[in-house]
Amino acid sequence: MREMINMVVVLTVLTALSGGLLATVKAKTEVQIENQVLKFQKAPAIKGIFPETTNDPLAERFMIDNEGVPLQVFPGKLSDGSKAVAFETKGTGFGGAVGLMVGINVDTDTIVEVRVTTHSETPGIGSRAKDDPSFASQFSGKGLDTNFSMKADGGAVDAMSGATVTSKAVSVAANQAKEIYQKLKPEIVKQMN
Amino acid sequence: MAQSLAKEFTKGLWAEIPPFRLVLGLCPTLAVTKSVENGIGMGIATTFVLVFSNLLISLLRNIIPSKVRIACYIVIVATFVTIVELLMQAYTYELFLKLGIFIPLIVVNCIVLGRAEAFANKNGPLPSVADGLGIGMGFTLSLAALGAVRELLGNGTLTIWGGTPIFEMAEGFLPFRFMLEAPGAFIGLGLMLCLMNLIGKK
Amino acid sequence: MGDLFVLVISCIFINNILLAQFLGNCPFLGTSKKMETAIGMAMAVIFVLVMAGAITWVVNEYMLKPLDVVYLQTVSFILVIAALVQFVEMFLKKSIPALYAGLGIFLPLITTNCAVMGVCLINIKEEYSFIEALVTSFSYAAGFGLALVLFAGVRERILLARVPKPLQDTSIGLITAGIIALTFMSFKGMV
């Protein structure tokens, strides 16, 4: 019996200590980690979508509430004076989630550009969604009334040959971005000013 | 005392060098050694976990009841792995992305649990730290060596840190791309093991 | 439905856990010397992995996420797996001794099999739904079994061959695995 209590006590104390220690480290590194994610994943995508802005989309980022899930929005003032926003959505590809940063011009309701942020697709095949600009450029300038599904499914997007699933993931993410934007536009515009 | 510490340290560098002599921890060895840089990064992360978990387990070796010792080791190791994961995410984010899932998987690296059970469990804190450091350094060296072979043959370059390669193969060298893929990892490690056997025999 | 089928094919063949993802290589080399042990190990992995995949998914979704402690993932998953393996071992010993006789000795090895932990982490990282997580876990485990049994078959043949001394045992095993991995590479781009 004593042995039993001993075992339980040691394990409990150890786990509690471990939890406490980790919570401390987590709290200490939280801000730094957020900065790193911004710098290495989001910043290059934002830079690609808004090559020239008169403001700093990264510094002016804000959060809005999308049905209980917080969504990070990057506002950009384009060089021709129009306003745009960029945010990230996800679609499921063949190796898992494909993150897509979607830039939308708020004044004209058209897509500025899209960029793939994260993916774990097969190198050389699905990864072309990120590396090969001709696929992503299909989205540029399209109005938000476009259906971004594959052409085979009655949409307007050409799939990359040999990488149908990845192409689908990107189009799912783009359609999702469209829906979120249409739903939350008043909120986004309010926050931007 | 100093002499025996040195002995514990150096045995990890040759006599018991993982993963060659102790055939343990193969998964990270094969998976992350696409370049020298990844190999070293993984090696250092593992060394950190090894040293601290060895130290703590050795300090607690008289308190931990022997029936639940494995569970206790797992908690201790997992805690340090998470710390490494958070630190790498905060300070070496690019490396963190490259190593990906293999950082949390240090927790099931048999080397770490193996050292806890075989060494730290029976020895004092100082030798345990020396043992962890030695085995960890040996592991780092092996990963770096395999990474160097694969990068050199598969890509024609050697990169230690940052983007610029410190060594490039002569022009006209056609890289064996398959060395960077899965089969190259197995075959590269197999041939290096054969080389170790050849040298060790003398 | 079609998506699930693609998932199954990609997990078994294209992203084979042993030969493309490099998870679970220690038991791959350790238990592949004999066909019998290879089959035992494969069965044990399929059994535990499907359960572990389901439980860790639930733990992540209904415990870690609501409490906002996702950083405790590594610690909690490994404890869940270790405990699960213990329970399975005790349960089989008492209730299904015949199955225990076959799988028993492999069960303790599974806690430190990174294939199990790895697949649980992949399920979460890829944000799979519960059904997808179950299917993935099973398919990865099946891929593990397939590669292990194939490899054991080749290795039994190697025993009859005259291998140069320095290449013997693990060394030739690794090179064989490399050649098998090469054949699996031809599945790439299939989907």
C-alpha cells in the first residue's frame, strides 16, 4: 500500500512540475514565436501579394471574429490608392493542409493575388502550387463572383497536371476565403479605418 | 574522477557511437540528413534533451519507484523535448520548419530512453551528464557525416550555416538526386556502417 | 468517399511510413529477420496505432484545445500511448491469451516505436477529421505491415547469400531497404 501511494505521489508531483515548467517556457517564448511565424511564413506571402504598399500590412494587422474563430487580417494600401486585405485560409491537399494567403481588393471586390504559405505536398509535383507562379496567377484579378472550383467541377480554375488534389486544396481555400470575405466585409472595412 | 568522466564522455564518440555502434535512433538519422545543417540541428536538439534528462533522472534515481520508472522517464524526457521544441520555434524557426515532426519525436528516440535506463539510472549526476554529452555529440557527428555525404552527392554542395555553401563540386558534376530521396538515406547509412566495420576490424 | 480512397492509397504506398516518412525504422530493422516476427509486429502495430490515433485525436480536440494547452501535446500523447499499450497488454493477457501469445512480446516495443507517435502527430498537424484520422492511422499501419513483411521476405533470402563480411547484418539490411524504397518511389505522382 505504501509503495502504491509512493508511486502515485511521485508521478503526480513530476507531471505537475513538468506542466508548470512548460507553462513558464511557453509564456516566455510566446511573443517571439508569433513574430517568427509572421516573419518566415506570412511576411513573404504578404510581400508577394502586395509588392508595393504605402503602409506596413504586417504592423497594422488586426484580428476579427469569424464565428468564434479569430482570423488575422493584414490591411494593405496599394500604390494606386485602393485598399486591400489579405488573410489566410486552409484547404486539405494530398499531404495535408495547404495554407493559402488570399489578397482581396476591398474597393473593387476582386482578388489581387493568392500565395501558398504552407504545404506538405510531394516535392516537384504538388509543391508547384507554391513554386510555380502560373498556377496561382489564374486567380489574380478575378472578381469575387467567380467560382474557384476546378474546371472539371464546373468552376474556372485549371488544375495543375498530375497534382489534381493539391489544385483542389488551393481552390477549396480560395472559395472559403471568398465566403469569409463576403460574410465579414462590413466588419473588415470598419476595422480598417 | 576526471579520468573516468573523460572516459564516459569519449566512449560516445567512437566505441559506442550512435547510430553506428548502438543501432538506435535510426528514424531521425535517416529522415533529417538531407543536409549537414539539418543533421547538426537535430543532433544538438537531441544532445540537449539527453544531457538534461540524464541529469534529472540521475538526481531522482533514488526517489523514483522502480515500478513506474519508465513512466517517470517518459514524463521527464517529454518535458525537455517540449522545451527544445518551443525554444527552436522561437529562435531558429527555419530549422524548426525543416525538422518538423521529428523534434517532438525525439521523445521516442530510443537513444534517450536507452541511456536513461542503461546509464543515468545507475550512476551519479556528473558521469550521467558526461555520458549524455558524449553520446549526444557522437550522434551529432554521425548525423553531420551522413548529411555531408548525402548533400555532397545529391546536391553537389556543403552548407554549414545560412544559405551560402562552403564547398561546391567542380562544374560539370551531375548530382545524384536520389541521394536526397528516401533510398539514398538507407543506402548511404548502410555503406557508412560497412566502412565503420572495415575500419573497426583492424 | 473518393477523397478517403485517395488518402488510403497515399498513406499505404506513396507516403509509406517506413520507406518515405522514415518513421518506425528501429523495429523495421530489428524485427524483420524472420517472417514470423515481422507478421507479429505488423499486427501489433495495426492494432495499437488505430486505437492510439483515435484516442489522441479525442484528447487533442476535447482536452488540449479547449484548455488552450496544445503545447502539452508531446507530453500527453506519449503518456496516452504508453498507458494504452499497458492496458492492451493486460487486457490481452487476461481475455485473449491466444492473441497475447502472438503479439505479447511486441507490445512493450511499441511505446517507443516512433511510427505510432508520429502518425498521431501527423493526424493533428494535418487537421484531419475524426474519420480521416482513423483511416489514416489504419492505412499508415497497413503500409508499415506491408513494407515490413516484404522486407522480411527479402531478408530471409539474404541469409542464404554470401554477403561480404563488413556488409553483413545491419549494413546489408539498410542497403536492401534502400532498394525497396527505390521501388516504392515509383508510386510518386500516382494521385
